[in-house]
Amino acid sequence: MGPSHAVDRIDQAVAAAKQWLALVDGGKYAASWREAAPLFQDKVPEKQWEATIAAVRGPLGEAKSREVLGAQFITELPGAPAGQYVVIRLKTDFASKPGSIETVTPMKDAQGAWRVSGYYIK
């Protein structure tokens, strides 16, 4: 695994995270749960996710801009099984809260697809 492999993985994970964020931005919370990693689905039941993300994300309004601040490939995360993860930090300007920091953590699933395993907004 040379450096280019790490770059490819990060690019793929960032692309997957942006696709997933587009579902959340569009209020498609059930779809975002279905597209998330099994690890995510095991931690949060679908209805709980829909209620939580609506309460957290709804008041922020539209995402006006999003800029990747950093993306790091790691193989271990606290409280998660060993695997391939990319921790992505984004500076996001929401309509009612500019300068927010989103942390999205896609993980590689058994089929080789990147699926979001964690999401936080600060």
C-alpha cells in the first residue's frame, strides 16, 4: 500500500460522505440511515436517527457551503471494530449557523463500499 492508495481511499470516502450529506441536506433522513454503515444502523435505530437528526439539523437551515478541512485514514476508532475509516472534518456554513464543523466518518464495508459510520455537528 503506497501513499497513492491512501489518497484514493480518502478521495472515495470523501465522495461517499458528500453523497450521504446530500441526503441529510435534502431532509431524506430515512434514506441517510439506510445508506449508512451497518455499524451506524446497529448503534441507532432508524426512527431514533430520524428524530435526532431532524432536531439537530433542521434548525440549522440550508447548508450554504461546505469545505473539507481535513481527512485522515485510520484503522482504529474508539468504541468501534478495527477496520478502514476516514475521519473527515468539514467547515460548513448553515443558513442559521455559519462556521459549523461537521465530522463525518465513512468506513469501508465488506463489499468495498464506503458508508458513513458516524456523524457529528459542532
